[in-house]
Amino acid sequence: AQKVTQAQTEISVVEKEDVTLDCVYETRDTTYYLFWYKQPPSGELVFLIRRNSFDEQNEISGRYSWNFQKSTSSFNFTITASQVVDSAVYFCALSEGLNNAGNMLTFGGGTRLMVKP
Amino acid sequence: GAVVSQHPSRVICKSGTSVKIECRSLDFQATTMFWYRQFPKQSLMLMATSNEGSKATYEQGVEKDKFLINHASLTLSTLTVTSAHPEDSSFYICSARGIRSEQYFGPGTRLTVT
């Protein structure tokens, strides 16, 4: 069975600080996808990144970066120089099997990030 | 990019009534749609997988007779909450799988049962 754990339920930082959101996953499949989504107060999920299990390269997109480590089953997300607009709930998610990113997603519990001015 | 809509975005109904929520893929065909439920300050939990032209597959613990899912066309899936009760109040989110197996989420429907 698949499982995603986000140990940090809430994080509070001051603007311009860097912050890392942790994600640890469990799966029996060798082929899977990992995702990060942002959920602002409006509720709509905003897609941030998708990573397949064969690609362990770290990725950077502007102030966002992701560190995928299969050895520790982790897919951590770092926001550099955080801004108030980054305040939201962030979800890590896993999709298993068949090299298919469109299968059902198992979500972690989410991390509520509060960035204070 | 692909767009998924949900209607209504927000609904308030009285206990005992039924509510229908629509999920539409606006610019692509989706053979598979998923329905998730999110209680306040909690994560999203999959309720069911909806396949066009066949019966939905429900997750353990989800009552199929209470949450009726119909996926009658490649662009529309509906979730009907029958005989709604206050404990059904939640945020319902659908997602649709596109032809390249990407998954796109709708904006969600906030249901409040009084």
C-alpha cells in the first residue's frame, strides 16, 4: 500500500527566510510519480511539480527547488527567500504504477506554511 | 493547459436533501475522473474512481449508495450526495485524466449541510 507522510503540520517563517517542507513516501512499486501541490485559501489545488521514480535529478524553478532521494524515500521541497504570497497548505502526493501519472493520487497530510511579513 | 470545472462552487443544503456536483473537462476528453473529499484542515482522500460508461470504483469506507457517481460522457462526471447530513459537509474536488495521462484538478465544491 502507498503512503505519504508530511511530518510538519505547520511551519511559520518570516519573509525572506528559506524553508524546507519534508515529504516521505512508501510504495511497493518501482515505477511511480511524486507531486507537490499548493492549496491557497481559495481551495483550488495548484500543481507545482511532477517527478517520476527514474529521475532523481534535483530541480529548481525560480525560488522553488526539489530534492528527490530514493535512498531515503524523500521528496523535499524548498522555498528560497519566502514571500507572504507563499502562505498556503502544501501537499505532497504519490501516484503508483504502470508509468502512469494519471492514476489516483495518495496525498500526504499537508503542511500549512505561514510566511509573516 | 487543460481545464476542469466544477459546478456549483459552493452549495448549502438542508439535511435530508440530495445535492449534485458536476465535474467537466472543458477542452479534453477524460475517460477517467476521480472524486476526492477534504474535511477542514485535513488532506484530500480519494472517494472513488469514475470511468466513462462503467460503474465507479469506490474506496473502502465510502458508501456507494450515498455517493452516487455517474460518468455518462467523456467530459462529464457527476457526484450526487443523497440524503445529505451535516457530517457530509466537506470540500469535494474532482480530477480528470487527460490523453497523456496527466491529471487535472477542478476548483472544488464546498458543501455545507445545515
